[in-house]
Amino acid sequence: MSAAPSSPWIFSRAADLAAFGGSALASLLALLVGRALGLLDAQCPPWAWIAAVLLVDVAHVHLTFFRVYLDPAELRRHRARYALLPLLAFALGAALYRVGPPAFWRALAYVAVFHFVRQQAGWMRLYHRRAGALPGWRRALDLAAVYLGAIYPLVWWHAHLPRRFEWFVDGDFVALPPPVATALAPVYAATLAAYAALSLAQWARGERAQAGRDLLVVTNALCWYVGIVAFDSDYAFTVTNVLIHGVPYFVLVYRTGRARRPAVGVFRRAPWVLLGAVWAVAFLEEFFWDRAVWGERPWLFGSAWSLDAWRGWIVPLLAVPQLTHYVLDGFIWRRRESPEIEAPPPLD
């Protein structure tokens, strides 16, 4: 059998530009709107929290459950994995919460950070699959550009605590001495400069094979830097961090779900059906978080419940979808787990 032709895109030119470029553009436009409205010095306003956190970040977590737990054929492939993982997530979370809430939130924050950074590298690996044969040094440079595009702003954040925003709760990151970020800065700059020089040379020669990889590197580096280093703002961090993470994941889950034979449930329908379903589940999850734990949004979820005595069980239980998503996302997109993703994209 002949190999599928190489392509600069994961999905297609239009889909990649919308998923990666569109989500980054939406982030930057939201940042400009926030600056014009004076939101950079305040907490993320309700409308932005709904649009970015509820409808994108929380919702994309549950896409994993639609991809796995609503597919009988997938469940039969790995019964033990899918049955035991949520139980283990709850047990581990409950044990950490017994150590102390700060230990629980710190562990959850670093698992989340690892997941966010690895997902961006995962997109680059998918681009490498589409590109076909590439020299090993080029693959290494591509991955280094993506990793450092996120890791340097994170290290800078750790070296400049406290900030006016946090990952989950105040104090969930460990402070690093500022020289750590100073030492990493030239490595970060040199890596991105090397990637940019090589890519510009290819564009000058009329080559376009790396177009999707360029889009990923630019949007990744720009949004992480702007959201963490350029602004000390909860609003800026939220809109730049969440959209580029969640929106492409919606595209991936829906397109691979449609490609499965037979496609199951909501994947046989228009994408708005899937969006409506995960938005409903996301609202339900946040309803319980707010009523049982945070009590921050009575205008949306109603008055908080007095359940402090049960918090050591409730918080780990509500965190199970997140932890399960973080772990499963490292398995379900491997080549042998999701052969649908190997289907060649439309030629542009």
C-alpha cells in the first residue's frame, strides 16, 4: 500500500487555521477588548468566565468522556483502564486532600500544567506525522520551540511570584529564584530564533510544508508569553491560556469521532449537538463546584450549601473528571489507539 501524501495540515488548511489561528486571534481580540474596558486590573468578569472557562476549559474536559465512555466498542477495548482510572483518581485525590488542601491543589495544578504543555507538543507530533520523513534534528527543533514557548513563561511566573492570578488557587505554585528564569531566557530566545530563521528561509524558497507547524509555534509562544509575562492580569491569563488549549481539542474530538466506523451518538450529528451536550455537562459540574465548594457565583448557580465537613470527599470527587481527562489524553491519541487520525486530510 502506498503511503498517504504528506500535508502541512493536521485536519485541513481551513480547519487548522480556524482551530489554531482562530483561537489565538480570539484570545488576542479578547485581550484588546479587556484593555479597552479596563478589565486587566480586575478579576475575570462573569461574561469572560462563562465564555472561556465554562464553555471551553471545563467543557473540553468532558469531550474525553464522550470520546471514551459513550463508545461501547472503545470501552470493550480497555475495560480495566476505563473502569479503574476514575476510582484511582478519586482515591489519590482524597489521600492528598487528607494531607492538606494546599498539597491537593498544588499537585493538581502541576498535573494540569504538564497536561497543557504536553498537549501543545502533541499537536506538533501530529504535524510531524502529516509531514512524513523529516530529519531528526528538525523534529527536535520543532518540539523544543513548542515546549520552550510554554515552559519559559511558566518558569518566569514561578520566579516572579506572587502574581495577580493563579492556576487554581493562591499559592499553588512553588516560588523559584529569579536567576532561574534569567538563565533560561537565552535558551528560549535562541531556540525560537533558530526556528524562525529556518522557517523564514523555507518561505523565501517558496516552501510551504511547514505552514501548520509555524502556525502552532507562533500562536503557542505568543499566547503563553502575553498571558503570563506581558500582563499581570487574571483576565489576560484566562483568555490567552484557555482558548488555544480547548478549541483545537473540540475539533480533534469531533473530527475523529465522525471518522470512526460506526460513529456513535452525538458524533453522527452536527457539531452543535456535541457542543450543546458538553456545555450542559460542564454547567452541571460547575454547579456542584460552586454550590458545594466555592460559593463565588450565586448569580448563576444559587446559594452555596453548608458542606464544609464533607469537603475532604467532595473536592476529590469533583476533580475526578479533570484527573481522568489529564491521564486519558496521554493514551487515547496514540497512533494505535486512534487510527482515525491517520486518515489523510483534504489536499489544499
